Amino acid sequence: MLRCFYFLLLLIAPAAFAQKGEWYTYSTGKAPLCHLTINDDELIVERMDPAFRQVKMMGQPGKDGEQEHLKIIKKVNANDRVYMIFLSADNLYFCTTLKYFRKQDSLQMFCADGADDGYKTQDEAVAAAKKDTGTHFSITLFRKEQLQEQKRHTPVAKITEAEFRDALQQFTQYMDQFWQYRGYGRYEPYHTWTNLIYGNAFAASFDPRFDKLSLNAKNLKTPIAQYGNDPAIKKLLQDAGLVEE
């Protein structure tokens, strides 16, 4: 029995170690990327509020006011993944699940199924995490080096009208499915994750040949100006929140 226990520790420890460190994910904030740091006792997230300047991928670490420090209250091992439980400013517990993929050197992050946000007690959050089936994830975290490879791809400013329409349609579909799954307000995600959820869906909507780091206001301005007068595309842009109604 003791030998089995040590064997399990050997399996769990490398995965837990791999989760630590600097990560990046797509965002719909002021910049197309968000920087996160995971360590033993907290998760540091670059603020997505447009009032704060984004920490650039190759830039210096953000100031304290540009980051949110989320203290890890408890960690729960369940369903072959780790759940981190936090306490929000309004005294509600929420949790985030992490699953490491060694081959891709990436993390999947976000709670799904039984593990929703807004629990009044820590025990409620733990119980929900244990019921999670892990079938829905919304955020994928990447290493800096992986995302730098995107720069070799075609900027989104060179997208065709048909490709742009297809991407916007896919994005709308992704977000409709997400909110239907989340219950349209019944299980709101923790607000810090919202731009990351949207950013991941937006990046995934564009063909892999496009540079996902170019999904910013500067590059999107070109296809919006070129194709935005088409009624169908205009409606999709409005639904996506890229232009005002």
C-alpha cells in the first residue's frame, strides 16, 4: 500500500510542478494576450479592465495595480486534475481547475459541470469540484515560446471577406454554446475570467494560418472597414461587441 502511495506521488508531483510559472492566454482586453503566474499560494492575473494597460508579452512585469493576486485558499485533487479554491472580494468562493498536457506543454483552466462560481462556503466549492466531469473547458494557457510562433503566420488584416464572415459566425456559435451551458446568468464565471473566455473563443474561431496575436484593434480595423458594410457581417460584428449597434 505504501509503495502505491509513493508511486502516485511520483505521478502527481511532475504535473503539479509543470503547472507553476509564467503562462499566457488569449484575451479580448486591450491587448490580445493576458499574462498569468501560477505559484504555490496564489494565481496572479493581469487585469483585463480597459482602464489598465496590458502587460506586453515581451515587456516588464506589470505594476501591482495592473495585476490581481488571487490567494489559493485550498487545493483539491479530484477527477485526475487539481482544483484551486479562491475567495472573491465579495466573500464568495469560486474554483478553477487545471489539467496539464505534457505533449503540448499547455494547461486547460476553468471549472465546468458541477464546479461553478459563487459558493457561500468552502465546503460547497469542494463538493462541487468533486462532481465535475471535466467535459467543458474554456481557457487554455500557453508558454510564451508557443505563442511567439504565431508571428510567422498571416496577420488578420489580410483576411478575406468569406474567411472573416466564417470566423465571426464561429465565434458567435462558440459563445452561444458557452452561455447556454452556463445557464445565462445562473452560473456566471468569475468576472476576471470573462475576457479570457471570450478571447479563447475568438482566437479559436480564426483559421490556424492567421496570427492570433494580430487579433487586436489595429489589425481588426482593416477587415471591419473593408467588409463591415455588409449587413450580415455588420450584425455579426455587433453581436461580437466589435462595433456599436
